[in-house]
Amino acid sequence: MSMSQPQQPNDEESRRREAEATAARQRALMVLLEPNARQRLMNVRIVKPELATAVENYLINAASAGRLNRSITDEELKQILLSIQQPKKDFKINRR
């Protein structure tokens, strides 16, 4: 049937839009992060992609809301990473 014909351009269109959105995010991060901080975020992405995405979203939202008016340093990025990371559960065993 002809139902599969309209599907292809939509898939291609969504892939193109997704690629454009990714490129826009990368351009925004180039402006928002100093080189050392950008490298740290790339390293974090390798180990914890969901944390890196959360940090990127936080930075982009802060910039678009006008709360960020300069580049983030590596030290500031470390603080953001610590604040966004979920606290690890601490197990204590009491012996009696």
C-alpha cells in the first residue's frame, strides 16, 4: 500500500531535526563551557551519558533563562556535576 511512502520522509525529517537539535546543543555548549570544562563533560558522557545529558539540559536552560552570562569553568562544572548527581546510598551495619 501507499502507507509506507509517507513514512519515509517523516523518518528522514525527524532524523534531520534531531541532528539539527544536537548540533544546536553542541554550539551552545561551546559558548557556555571553557575548553577544560567541555573536555570534562565529554569524559563524563563516556562513563555516565545520562548525567552528561542532565548537566547539558541544566546549562542550556540556565542560559536561556538568562541566569548564565559567561562561560563555566572546570571547577564550576565539577560543582554542578556534584549537585546533579544522585546521592549514593550509604549502608551502615551496626553490630551488637
